[in-house]
Amino acid sequence: MYFVALSQGVGARFAKLREPVLEALATKPIPLLALSCVLVALLSIFWVLRTWRKETTLVKPSPKSYPPLPKDAYDVCIVGAGPAGSVTAYFCARAGLRVLLLEKKKFPRQKICGDAVCTLAQDIMERMESATGKGSVLDEILREGKGHPASNGGLVSPAGYSYIGNSVGEGDSGKLARSAVIAIKRIVLDEKLARSAAYAGANLLEEVSVESARFDTGKALWSISGERTGSAPEEASYQARVLVCADGAPSRLAMQLGIVKEAPQGTCSRAYVKAGSHNYAADGTVIYNLNLLPGYMAIFREVNDELNYCCYIIPGNPRVRNDDLSRLHHGFVKEDFYLSRALGPRAELEPMKAGSLRLGGVPRSYADNLLIVGDAAGFIDPLTGEGIHHAMDSGVMAAEVLKEAFKHSDLSARFLSNYQRRWMRAFGYDFKASMRLAQILYRFPILLDAATLCIEKQGDEFLAEWARIMTGQRPKSQLFRPYIMFAMAKELILLVILRTLGLERKPIDDVRKHQ
Ligand SMILES: Cc1cc2nc3c(=O)[nH]c(=O)nc-3n(C[C@H](O)[C@H](O)[C@H](O)COP(=O)(O)OP(=O)(O)OC[C@H]3O[C@@H](n4cnc5c(N)ncnc54)[C@H](O)[C@@H]3O)c2cc1C
């Protein structure tokens, strides 16, 4: 009865309010509408900030007591010595932890990749001491002439507009400008990183393929089993307090453990093009073809004039499926106006190879005594398909969180969730922006045409800024800075008018200009 009376009272009060509200709506609709918009905007901002705070505020440790570690067990066992695993191993070892790094292949080994190493990865390589003890990993690679810094590159839009210029730019004031990308073959890069981790103190075991891992809650210990795949195959098993899954995009171990549940969403091809057999003069070009959007093609110059040609299938286009990769990769070589001319009729391409792309970050990258890093956790940018720098960055963050976790004796999922909070803050939200941008660009390819025309008008510094945003040096939100937004909006309006009137410049002439 009480509730009935209460609801009737509330109902009567609302009924009293109804009249004046309806009257105000009839007499002053615009101020009321504006007020509602402001209210909705404020509520949305409040909701976004609340979610952001909840997802990124670090939790405090609450120390636990763990049984003593068996003599031959490790603090941390990392499965996979790609960039993510090796960087995690390096910084964990430097933090004084006992580290085991297991790799199923033997170095030097191939990894199918575009080999474009972005600035953030270059920064981390500068912090890592090379295995020879003579400077950083990056210095050593450049000293040995095994990396090609890109200084001259650009993009081709879906309609065929193109701009190739100096993509380095002047840099931030007071800082030396640097290449947004250095092409380093993964056969070189991955071995340097793994050896550097071993030099820092990690026990690197090659040709050990991990098959399963089991966690004993009572002992707080992982048992990791696998097989030595060398000349005399045999079973192998190891024990560690923490397991780090760094086994790449298929993420087999984390899927087996039930933490990662989805298959990788995208795929990408790669073919090296023999030096001297092509016509390409620049260092790197991203080619947006209407039939591939939101994916794209890329050509990068490696050392000694060899090229790396990749074709990225990024989800979002219902007409392009991962199974189409071979058809598209080979078709574009012959049919894409820009690519076919850049390669030329004598280009000698190696047979196509392909790898999967796990994009945008997994919903959960931690559990009790466990972290997932790099591609295994889906740290590939959903707009650009690039992930080496995020793999390495996640390795640094994982090592920092583990250092704290061991220091405070708290390896619980609750405390290790700080890892997820940190990567969400560093690049997780940027991935969300990338996902939306990929959708927008697929639906409105004219935006890429306008962006290219805008870069052409504004020149090299604008191109360098675009490159910084696309290579993760700056967040995608920087695209909405007024000077970029207004310049692009102006170009877009002009293009829409010219296109409607049939007065648009022929983009094909544009491409010829850069041959
Ligand atoms: C075709 C293609 C082109 C790309 N181009 C670029 C690019 O130009 N720039 C860029 O930044 N990113 C690019 N990417 C993405 C980039 O390759 C990845 O983001 C990066 O390799 C992630 O590093 P990782 O260490 O997480 O994984 P990986 O590099 O995949 O390393 C995983 C390691 O784990 C090992 N492993 C796997 N299973 C086991 C097991 N059971 N036991 C032991 N070891 C195991 C593997 O042998 C491997 O060494 C590209 C990807 C593809 C497929």
C-alpha cells in the first residue's frame, strides 16, 4: 500500500510538471532544446570520464605469502622470443628477476612482416644494450648497415591522388627530426632483440616448442611442457611463478588456457622484391585501393634496394574476406595503377607469404600469475596493421608491472590488472579510435582523397605530421587538431564541389608525376 501511495504521489507531482513543460516547449522550443543538448553532452562526458577512470586507475598491491620457489624454477617464463617476448625478458632480467625465454625456432629466423619499425620501437631499441655490449640494439643495427631509415615517402589515395615527399619533417622544437619508420628485416631485428635479452641475463632456449601450461594454485607455480625440436627431439618441462604468453597473433597458449577466445580478425601478405628489378624510387608508400579499404598496400625500401610489398586485409569491408588475400595480392601487382608502375614489368617478387593480424587488443590480458603481451594480446593497430612498436611497448609495461608485483609479493589477477590499465591508457583508447576511423574511411573514401590533396598543398611538414599519427608516435585524436581539421575540411568541401560539377583534376596525371 505504501508503495502504491508513493507512486501515486510521484505520478501526481509529474502530472503537475507536465503542463508548464508542455507550455515551455510550445513557446520556447529552441532554448529548451539547447538545454537538453547541453545536459546530454555533460552526461556523456561524465560517463566517458568515469569509464576511463575505472579502466585506467592503478590498483594498490596487497601482499600475499607464496610457498618457496623450487631451486630450478624461474620467476618468469616467457613463451615466444619475438619483439614482445624479448623486450619483456630484457627488462624483467634487468629488474633482477630469474627469466626463462623459450622460442620454438632457431635464430636467425624469418617472420612474415612489412619490416617497418616505427619510432616508439626505435626508442625502446635505444634503451636496450646490444649483445656485443657496444651501444644499443638500434645503434648496432644502423652501424652494421642493416636498417634503412625512410626519409622519402607518402601515400596514394583511393581516387589515385598521391603525394611523395620528405616524411621526416623538422621534428619537435629542440629535438632532432627522425624517421617515422626504419626498415629492418625481422630476420635481423628479432635475433638482435633476443640476444640482447640473453645478454641482460635471461636464459634464452631456442628450438623449444611449448605445447601446454598448467597452473598449480596451491604451489602458485606454472608447469610448462613442450618439445625440444632440434636434431634430437625430446620432451621438455619447466617451472615458473609467472607465465608470459608472447607467442604471436594465433595466441595458441592463451586460447588453450581460455583467456583469449577469438581468432585473429585480419591477415596480411608479404613478398620481397629483388633489388634492381623494380622502378621504385622512394622509401615507402602506402597505397589505398578502393577494393581493399579499410586495408591497404604498402611498399617499403629495405637496405640494398630490395623492396618489401605487403597487402593488409583489415576487417570492415563486407566485400573483402581473409580468403581473398592471394587473389588481391597478385591482382594488385598487375592491376593497381600505382603499384604496377612502381614495381615495373621486370620486378622479381618472391612467392607470397602471409600471416594473421590480431587487432585492437583482447578484452583481458592478465590472470593470476599470468600476462599476455604483443600480438598474442591483439596489440596491432586496427587502422594501420602495425604492431612491432606496441608489442615492444607492452613488453616494457609487462616487465614494469611484474617488477612491482614481485617487490610487493602480489601476483594476483587483481594487481596484474595494472598491466591492462597501463596499455589501455598508452594505446588501448587509440585502438578504439583507429577502429572507428577504419570504418569511416571505408564508408567515405573521399576523406582519404581530400587528406592526400591537403598534404600535397600543405607540403612536407604536414606529411611528416600525418606519418607521426599513422605510426603511433602521436594519438589519432591529433587528427582533430584545428589546423589539421580545418585544412582537411576545406579540401573536402572543394573536392565535393569539383566532383559534383565534374571538374575534378585527373588523379592519374598525379601518379605519373611520381614515377
Ligand atoms: C604480413 C605482415 C606484415 C606486417 N607488417 C608490419 C610492419 O611493417 N610494421 C609493424 O610494426 N608491424 C607489422 N606487422 C605486425 C608485426 O609483425 C607484429 O605486430 C609483431 O611481430 C608482434 O610481435 P610479437 O613478439 O608479439 O609476435 P611474433 O613476432 O609473432 O613473435 C612470436 C614468437 O613466438 C614464437 N612462438 C610461437 N609459438 C610458440 C610456442 N608454442 N613455443 C615457443 N615459441 C613460440 C614464434 O616463433 C615467434 O618467435 C605485420 C604483420 C604481418 C602478418
